[in-house]
Amino acid sequence: MSENKEKNFERLFRAHYKELHRYAFRYLGDSDGAEEVVQQVFLRLWEKDWEEQIHTSLKAYLYRAIYNESMNVLKKEQRKFKYQSYEQHRQELEPAVDESSKDLDDKLRVALAELPEKSRTVFELSRFQEMKYKDIATTLDLSIKTVEGHMSKALRHLRVELMDYLTLIIFYLIYML
């Protein structure tokens, strides 16, 4: 790199640093952040063959670069804020959801215990063992229609018994997704 190019760069830096810092500060409201933005822009300029590549007004180029870099910083801060807000809400909800999940498990066990034995067995084989109706019918020596009837009875009973938790589950799914 030529000594002349270094002197030109240093002259450029000294001539525009303060006004560019003020310009970045107007967007960011943070002196350290503005300094970082200006340094980033000048670093990129240094890495380029800036005397040969910039064909427009150098001052206009620097101002546009400061504006773009400032906007990138603001967008990054906004994403960071949104993520922190999301994490805070998620952490606030987690204990309530965990407690409700335990309550739901207990309520499900009680509701299943209230079912007639065949209906409970069909439900457990279908939902917990992930068996198909045809396989359940073969295993329990029942017709497929009978298995469907027991499943309907079990689901209807559980829908009534677990109604209070349906609202919580829907809220959790909507809020967390």
C-alpha cells in the first residue's frame, strides 16, 4: 500500500470523523454505538480500493454508508429486544404450564379410571400404544365397529372431563407458536 494512500485515508478520516459520528449518533442515540458504526464504515473503506472504486461523491458515499450501518445496528437491536421479550414471557409461562401439565396428567388418569374397562383399554391401545383400530379389534377379539364405539365413548367422556384444560392448551399452542 502506498504511503500516499495512507496519508489520504488518514486525512479523510480526520476530516469527516466528527460529523459522521454526530450523524450516526442522531440515529442511534448512543455515542459508543455511533463510534462503532463510523469505525466499521472506515474499516470497510480501508479494505476496499476506495480511491479507485468510489466514483460518486466520497462525502455522499460516507453518509449513505453511515446511514445503512446505523439501520443495521437498529434492526439487530430490535431483533435482540424481541427475542429477550419472547424469552421473558416464555419463562414466566413455563412454571404455570408445567403445573397445569401435571394437573392435566392427574385429571386424565382420573377420567380414564372412570371409563368402563373395555373403553379405557381401547383408548389406551389407540392413543398410548398407537395401535390401529383393526389391530385393536384383532387383539381384543372385537369388531372394528365396536372398537370405534368404545373410542367414541372414551373421547366424549374425556372431552367433558377435561374441558377446563382445553382452553389452556389452545392458549399455550397459540401463544408459544
